[in-house]
Amino acid sequence: MLTFGGLLLLGARAGDLLGRRRTFMAGIALFTLSSLAGGFAPNASMLLAARALQGVGGAMAAPAALALLTTIFAEGEARVRAIGLFTTVSAAGGATGLVAGGLLTEWASWRWVMFVNVPIGLAVLFVGSAVLIETPRRHGRFDLAGAVTSTAGMTAVVLGLVEAGTSGWTAPITLGSLLGGVALLGLFVLIETTATEPILPLRILANRTRASANAARGLGYAGMYGIIFFLTQFLQDIQGRSSLITGIGFLPTPMSVFLAAQVTSKVLVNRLSAKVLMIMGTTLSAGGLLLATQLHTGSTYPQVLASLILIGTGMGVSFVSLTTAGLAGVAPSDAGAASGLINVMQQLGAALGLAVLVTIFDTVTSATHTVGLSQVAALRGAAGAAARAALVHGMDVTFAAGAGFALAALVIVVLFVRTPARAVVDLRIPADLEMEAA
């Protein structure tokens, strides 16, 4: 999480300067090798090192993948469909990982959670080498000062948010990381205003629709990751379901994301504006989170299912249009940076959401009953009934806070997003500009 969130902008810039196909393939190769090493890890230190390298590989591959789409597909219907499929895969990946993780852990070993990436990575490398085309390399220099301050700043912020959920918001490591991260990011912005070739051109943020779409995306992921985490605790530790049954229980989420994203990219985009789709999607997600606030110890799975379907459908509908808006009007030379920013908002939104929601949960449950998240699994039998009820109450409050993230995203969309133009952009360089560049 730290290396992925911290290195995304650097990975995006590497794609711009070194070629996006080359950067994507290198990132996938590193992710695959580190997964293999993690599966064979003999101790915790080796496993953590392998996980860190996975983050580095992901930071190289993720923005390069999205940037390849923006350069291969011209703005318009073709790009919307391509982004629809990309959004489907990325949004469903987290939920599918929960299902696959439960299955692999129960049927085989936790090591197969790492090993399973190896054949997937090899397949991507084989197919990618055959079908992907390289983008032109730009002659330029890396913005080293910007790379160092942005990487260190985002790493510190992510670390602070993660530590807030476990050590508390007032813990020295939390405060030190957050304050240091904010200071470094402030320095990063100052550097970007004067850098000749900035790692994140601030002109990308000058467009109100792009900036608002990115903010709404981060808030959407904040609510989604929170509910997946707490519903896992609810199904396994409150209701006593196995990891296998819990994993299967989450299958409707990626299925809903897939179906909604496909219908949105192939049908709804031709009938409704992008802003209407964003409003529809964020409203559905907020409704699913609000519905989850009604869960209690005796709730049946269909009650959980309704929330999962609403959230998955909302994600599929809104994230296609949010991704498209986040890239609308971006020059080909800035595609990598814009794609990296989308991934940054997604990653930091998930980290922020989980950290805040865990803190809210522990605050509520410790105020009503002396229990916390770490004691959930130990509460069994009649003696723990009152404590379990207190924990479910804490989850209900937490789901309401998650709905607040989605409602905040809705307000941002309504007030600040303008429907992107539907015109197709010609990405070919005009002859006069080509001569001038030469």
C-alpha cells in the first residue's frame, strides 16, 4: 500500500518518458517476480519486502495501462467503451480478491494468494508483447525533486492514515506522519509550479470537472472499501460463517459492477449525460450503505445481499463516467500523469476511508461497551451476545459514516461537475505543429 500509493505519480511519469508499453511490461514483470518471491518467503521480513516490491510493480503498471487506453482510443464512444471495461476490471478486482483469497486460504494455503499472480502475470506478459504497441518516448528529464517529495509525502500520508486506524489519531506516529506528509506535499506543489517538466502538471487540476471527478472517485472508494472490510467481520465473526461462505457471499458485488459497467458503457452513455450517470451511481452506492445501517445480529443474508448489489451497481454506473471525466480533454503528453492521478485518488481514498471508519467504529464501541475490533472474533456464545450487539451497533454507525462519503461525492458531482463534451478528439499532430516540433 505504501509503495503503490507513494510511487504512482513517478510510475506515470516513467511511462511518459520511457514509453508506456515498456513501463507497463516492466511493472507486470516486477509484480510477477515479487509475487513468486512472496509465496516462497521463509519469514515475515521477506514477505513484507515482497509486498513492497509488488507495490512498486503496480505503481509502474497501473497508470501505464490506463494511459495506453487514452492514447490508443480517441476521445468519444470507443474510449468510453474501453474505459468501461477497464473500470469493470479495476473496481471488481478488490471484491473478487476477497472471494479468491478466502477460497485459496481455506482450500490450499495463504501462500497461494501470492502464487496465483504468477500465471496471470506471465499470461499478461505473453499477450501484451504480441498485441500492445509502444507509445512515442518523450525526450525530457525526470522531475527528481517532485518525485522525491510526492513519493515521500504520499507515503507518509498513507502511513499516517493506516496507523490512525490502529494506533489512534493522536499517536505520535500518526501525527508525525500526517503532518510530515502534508508539509512534503505542500513543498511538492511549490516545486511543480516552477519545474520545467513537472511530474504532475498542475494544469491537469485546473479543469474543474477533472478535479471534481477525481475527488468524487476517492470518496467513492472510501465508502466501498470500508463496507467490504466491516461486512467481512460481520459475516465471519458476528454470524460465524466460514471464510469460504463469506467469500462466496461477496460474489454479487463484482458481478453487479461488471453488469452495471457494461450496460453503462454500451447503452446508458448514449442516452444519458455523464453527469446524470455520476449522480445515479453515487446515489445507488449511498443507498446501499444506508441500507447496511439496518443490519443486526439476526439479519439474514438477503439483507446483506441487497446492500452489496446496490453498492456494486452504483460503482459500475458512476466509475465509468468518473474515469472518463477524469481524462476528458487531457493532452496525449499528459495522459500518463492524469491516469496516475486517478489511481492515486483511488488508493488514497481507500486508505483514508478505512482508517477513518475503523477509528469511528472503535470510538463508538468503546463508548457503549468495552470492546473493539480486535475482540470481535473472540466473542462467542451467550456470554458475548451483549458485546456482539454493541459491535453491530458500531458497524451500523460506521456504515452511516461510509454513506456520508458517498453523499459527499454526490454533492461534489452536483455542484462542480460539468458534462464533458462528447466530441471525438483527433489525436494526430497537425502538419504545422509537426514541423515546428522538428
